[in-house]
Amino acid sequence: MSYKYQRLRERLREAIDSGALTGRLPGERELARQYEANAKTLNKALADLAMDGLLVRLVGRGTFVAARNDSTQPTRSRTYGWTIQIGPPPTGDVDVYTQAARLFETAGHRLKRVELDAEPSPETRDRTLTLSRLRDLSGLVVFGVQPPERLLAELNRRRLPTVIANNRHTTARTQAVLADYAHGAFELTQHLIQLGHQDIHLVIDPRLLPAATDAVAGHQAAMRRYGLSANESVHANDGWISLLQKGQPASALVCVGTQPALQAVRFAADTGLRIPEDLSLATITESNATQPAGRHFTAYEVPVERIVEWAAKLLLTSSLGKTPQIVLVPGQLHVRGSTAKPSRNALSPVPAPDEVVV
């Protein structure tokens, strides 16, 4: 090695391989003092190691030893967290924590419950999920809720990998696993159109926001494909039932979430409407809900096992400097007894030679 920075680079490499250097490195001034090198030489050595993937350099945060993925080395057992809402789960919900715990145990790790207060808002309060409760964790899966942005920022500052499952955050960049709401809304809307429905409302459970907003694009794409105008989507807490009470022309509903579908059933029972003869009903279900099958709802269902598997995979393979990934898990259309053909004939797609539907 004819250049000083090359010799220093190899000394640093050996220190990293031996474990003498781990986690966040000392500041460059301190590191230069320890290795008796000037700042320029050290900077070039660090740059080379970063290009080799051994280091991650983050502006304003420092330089870190990258996570190593060496299958020849035994896996060190770690403890990860999985959020659980306080209180019994809603009737018909699958216990996703138990499934997740088995996956982490198979990988040689332990999963710990992190309790959250059940709240109607998609955002949890700071008092329910605090850093003091996460100090012994190597990572966290937040299932079904949206943690406060400032908490995610602090988790990021402390380099604690975080995955949001069954939802995503509005502004913070973090890894996420969620159902493919756009595909689900497209499939359900198309199914209803092919039965002959033209006036189809999209209703979104606000607890599934912001991820569920993707359903709007899928619904609109299906309506446009058949030359129909899409009704404006509404959130389930915006008094959408009043649209039906006022005689709005809707022969079918696509409900994003089980709750609006149950509200529609109650409304039909109170007003004498028949499902599916007078009002066809289809729903994109939460991945851990079993009610749609029990109530014979036509539904787009995403296996909760796939959500859990992807959340565990993203968390266990997280490393510093890695670009956050969002995984969309596809589901399957299950046609049951809540949809029926209206009196008019089914429509045919409007020819659109330049349109590519994925």
C-alpha cells in the first residue's frame, strides 16, 4: 500500500472485521487522533470503506458500521417489539402477535409486546408509545396505527429500525407493509360494474388512512375503464349514510374496511332495504378481520400471514442507510352473497387502445 490513506483504510477494515469498531464511529477528529492520521487521509479512507459497503455516512449524524449479513456467523439473539392495543381485540380479529412471535422465534429472536391504548384516531399519543419503553429493543413493528411523526424522528435518530404494518405514515419516511388497496378497489368496482351497477359509492374507514386513500385511484380507474363517472369518495365518519338517506343514486357500495360495511347492513335493516337485491355490498377487509367471511360479504382479502411475514422480513434485514421500502401485498376477490345483478344489463368496457391497465 503506497498511499497513507490505503494503509489507514486497511487498519480500519481490520478493526471493523474484528469488532473493535462497531455502531457509530467517534468523530473524525477523535478518530484521526486515535490512528495518528490527518483529517484528509482519514476522510479518504472512510470514503473507500463506505463505497465497499462497510460504513454508512449520514450527513449531520455521523459515520456508522454497516450491518453485516454473514451466514457463516451465528445469529445473535435480539429482542424486537410488536405493538398491541390495550384491551381485547375486536370480535373476529386474528391474533397477529402470536403469528409474528413464532416467526421471530424461528429466526432465533424474541418478540416483546409493546402496548398501546386503543384510540379512534389513526395516530397514537406520545404517552402510549415512549422511548423509555423501547430501550432494550433492536427494532419495532407498529401494527395498524400511525405513530406520531416526532416519535418516528426520534427513533430514526437513535437508529432503531421501524416498520409500520397494515398502514403507512403520511409524511415520515419509514418501511411499511400494507394491503394493495388500489388493486382491491379496482377488482371490487369492476366486479360490481360487470354485474350491471353504474352508481357505485366508495366509502373509506378513516382508521385505515392514509394507506386506504390508494383505493380512490383503483375505484376511479375501474369506473373510467367502463366509461362511468366516479362518485366522490367519502370517509365513514363524514356522515356518508346521509347520502343514502337523501336518496343519492347508489345501487352498490365498495367499503374500505369492515366497519362501513357493517354500518351499511344496519342502515339497510332500519330502512327496509334488501342486500343484495336493493343494495349490493363489497368490502376491502383489514388483513386480520374474519367477519366478512362469516357474514358472507363479497370481499377483497389479503392474508394476514403475508403482512406478518413481510413486516418481520423488513425488520430483520434492516440496516443503516438502507432506502425505506414499502411492500404492497396483493389479495384475492371472494364473491359471496352480498352482491347481485341489478335489473339492467351489464356494461361492456369502453375501448381504450392507448390505456394499459396493470
